[in-house]
Amino acid sequence: MGEKLIFLGFAVIMLGILLVLIGSVLSVFKGRKTKTEGGFIFFVGPFPVVGGATSKEIFYVLLTVSVILIVLFLLLGRGLI
């Protein structure tokens, strides 16, 4: 089980890097001005900390993602996934 999770984590990180690269290349070729927004989530133990959000919409997206991650962590911890 642990090997699968390590591979899954690595795959998700690589997918994120690939999406950022594709988005950057596409925005250069289209020559459009784009607005970039972002933020971060980190966990201190079981508690998520959301910060650096550039707008209220991004904050709510990050908050939703953190709730989903907490539920996934709880399910993984109980062996339900």
C-alpha cells in the first residue's frame, strides 16, 4: 500500500508541473494577457492552514480542497480506501 501512495504522490506532483508548463507555453503562444491567481495549503498535523490566496474565490477553492483532503486522510487512516 505504501509503495502505491508514494507513486501516486509523485505522479500528482509531476502532473501539476506538467500542467503549469503547458499553461505557460500556451499563454506565450496566444500572446494574451492573463490574470494569475493562487494560494497555498499546508498541514500542521491534522489541521490545514490556507494562506496567500489572491482573491476570495481562490480562498474558497483552497478551503474546499483542504476539506476534501482531510476527508481522504481520515478514510486512509481507517483503511477504508
